[in-house]
Amino acid sequence: MSRALLRAEVAAVRRDAVARVTEVDLLVAALRDHIRDLQAERDRLRAELHRLRAERALATASWLPRGLRGQH
């Protein structure tokens, strides 16, 4: 194999490797963005759940109606 062919093959392998690394880097960046979006959605849903639980606890509180009645 001549040196020119060997250089060309090495260059082709290097280009392929760089292309794969770039592709993986893009995939990793996309996954990180997706994970951040999912975490934000999780936090939003947790806050909503907390708010709804607090509302339900207040609505079902037995002390609330007694506290709203006037004194005799």
C-alpha cells in the first residue's frame, strides 16, 4: 500500500470519527435539553399537586365550619 493511499485512508477514518463524535455531541445536548424540560415539568406538576392537596385539606377540614359559626 502506498503512502498516499494510507494517508487517504487515515484521513477518511479521521473524518468518520469526527463526524460520529459530533453526532454524539448533538445527541447528548438534545438529551440534556429534554431532561431539563422534563425536570421543569416535574417541578410544575409537583407544585400543582401540592396546591391541590392544600386546597383539599382546607375544603375537608372539620374545624373550618365550626370556626365560621357565630358565638351563641
